Amino acid sequence: MSTGKLVSALSFRLKRIGRYAELIQITHKTIFTATSLNPRKTSSVRAHHLLVSCPQLLKRSLFTMKVESEDFKSIFTDELVQLQKIFEKHNYEIRFAGGPVRDLLMNIKPHDLDFATTATPQQMKDMFNSENIRMINLTGEKHGTITVRINEKENFEITTLRIDVVNHGRHAEVEFTQDWELDANRRDLTVNSMFLGFDGTVYDYCGGWEDLQKRRVAFVGDARTRMQEDYLRILRYFRFCARISPDPNLHEPDTEAALRENMEGLSRISGERIWLELKQILSNRHAGPLLETMLRLGIAPYIGLGEDPNIKEFKVIWERAKNNNVELLPITLLSALLDSEGAAASLHARLKYPNFDKDLSFFIVEHRNLLPEPFKPLRPYQMIVIDTKQKMKDAIFRGAELLRYQGKQELANEFEKWVPPRFPVGGADLKDKGVPGGKPMSMVIQKLRSKWKDSDFQISHEDLVRCIPEVMEDLGIKVQKS
């Protein structure tokens, strides 16, 4: 065997032993009858224990229970039933995995269905080809994922059970397995590590159901190891804290320490991936305290916020929005941490969010100290829209979001209903009055627009046209003879 292959094989064996070593720390779970996590709904689940063996090393507790909720029954479309029958026909096991299991146990109907299977990608390809099922998006095959489209109605993404041999974030080198427990133990959080059979049986190897009951967000096994496999899991931890934990400030000391120690790893994650997670955190009702915790643990320089973000301004904006029951966009909240347009530029360079968010961020930073006028409060905001070189509807949206940022919700609602008037004078009017083209015409139009704005857009087309000779004289522009 070559040296390279020997090192790779040894690395894999050591990694697998490390996985098993983590499992030793986990105790058996208590038999109980599970009840609904959502007090507004009830669901029927039955619980019992099965002991399974970890190969040659330990006994491990597998917790199972039955899900019989209406939400579970409702996800079985004709296409999903057909998928189930195909796997049964070819004697491969398939289960729901991760997110949909978690959601169903929280009495939430899942929007996205993910599946795991004992079939390898090649076995799935052979199976689907034999059943004339169309496969799409084959880019995930090397990581074990096959996507199929059934009846030209519904797509299903199915991934082979696997072990991550070498981790490069989302581009891990994997080895396929038929061991459901090994696959569960490569996942990030206990609440995301459960499987669900098509008969409603939940398979929980890592204590996910117990943690869901406690509304506890915990990494599978050693938190540091899970983070270092993919540093984006730091943000995923906070995202699921936002969704599951009743107290956004409640984090276990060892988990906090691991988060702090590994924050630097986010510098190796692409800005696009960070933004996808961050905007979900900032869309949650716990966004304020969670972001404050993230900043306290040192995240700022690794996501483009610099060494000294404006936490004081952020706290003011967050508390005011929360107290007024106002929802601000993720980029609006993030902009509160920025002291200058340069800081806004640095944040965009790091996170690479869309231009719409970029423009809004710059707008908030530039105009956040704008004040309404005493008798015509919307006038300063209207002037910005009238002078914009961008789409009017986008400018109105930015103005309304700025008003929400400033805590002026009623004015924001009024501003959104405002229809900007059209400047009534055109180039033909100026030509008729002998205004030369080019720069002279631009100068005259600018003066006329100022008169129009000063009148609160009330001055008529006829009155503006009558002003043209006077404006030309003031500007020293001679009449162009036709």
C-alpha cells in the first residue's frame, strides 16, 4: 500500500474510533410517554427503548417512538407514496432525515423533506433508471445525494448514509455506510440527527427528542469537533437557538467556550454561506440578544463587522423595534452596527449579499439622522425619492424602512402610500423657449425642478414654462434661434 493510502486509511480509522469514543459519554434515556411541544396542538406519540450494539465497543441506547399526527399524514402525496414503493420493491431502506423529523416532533408541518437511505448512489441510479424515474441535478452524487423528479410534480433529494472521512466544510470526503447510527453521529445538532420511518417510527440515537422536550440546542458529541468539521455550524447553532430555545441568553458554559474558541474559523467560510445563516437569525424574534451574544463571543471581525461595531446603536434600534412590534429587515438591523459608508462597504465585501440589501444598507447609514419637518414630516424623505436616480418604488421602500428604523411606523405606513408626482416640464418645452441642448438645458431643468420642489410640487406646467426665460437670464444662457 502506498504511503498516501496508508495515511488516509489510518486517518479514517482514527476518526471512526473517535466517533465511538464520543458515544461512550451518552447515557441511556428514560422510558416515557411524549407529549406535544406546542400547547396549541396535541399529537399522539408512543415511546419505548431498544438497545443496539456499537460494533465491538459499547452498548448504545436507541430511542424510538411513533408519530401519528395529522401533519405527518398530510405529507404523503401520491409522489411520495410512489417513492416509498420503489424503495420497498428494490429492498432498500429509506427514512426521513433531520429537519422534517424535528419539525414534525414540534408539531410543525415540514416544507422541505430530506431523506436518507442504505442504497448507494449507483444503486439508486440503477433503481431509478429501471423504473423510468427522471434524475436531476447530479452534482451531489459524489457526496451521496441523488435528486429525482416524480410525475413532473415533486422533487425528492435522497442521500446515502455516510461517514465524513475528511472534512472541508460542506465539501467533505465521505465513505458510504449502512449504519444509521454512524450517520446520525456525523450530524451537527442532536435535534437534527433523528430519522423517521414511513410507518411513523422515530429513530433517535443522540438524544434529540429529549433535547427537544427541554428546548435545548446541543451539538452531537463534542461541540469543538462538530464546529471544526464545518465552522458554519457556529451560525447554525444560533439559528436553531432562535427557533427552539425559549431563552436566547441561555447557553451552556462549555458550549459558549467552544464557540468563542472557534469563532476565527468563520474567516474560512464564504460570505454567501454566512449571509444565508445570518439573515435567518436576524429574522427571528430573538435576533437582538442572539446577535449581542455572538458579538460578545468575538464574531464581529470574521463576518465583516470590524473590531468595534456600534453595539449601542444596535441595542437602541432593536429594543425600539421590539417594543413597537415592528419587524426590520435583517440588513437594516445589521446596518445599525455600522458607523460609516466605509464600514458598509467592508460588510458587503465580506458577505456579498444582493445589491438590493447593499443599497439599503448604504441608505440607512447615510440618512439615519434625517429628521422629519415639524409641519410636513415626510417632506425630507420625499425629496430623497424625487431626486433618486434609481427606481421610484425601491426608493420609496428604502424611505419607509428608514422611518421604521427611526421608530416612526405611522409615517412609514403613510410614506408607502405616497405616489411621487411627475416633473411636468420636458425637453420639448425647453426647446420651444430656445434653450440650447446639452449642459445649458440640464442647468435650466435643475433650476425649474428646484422651484417645483419648493412649491411642494404644486406649481403648474404653465407657470413653470413661463419661468424659463427668467431662469435662462439668471444663468446667463442666451436663446438659441431656430
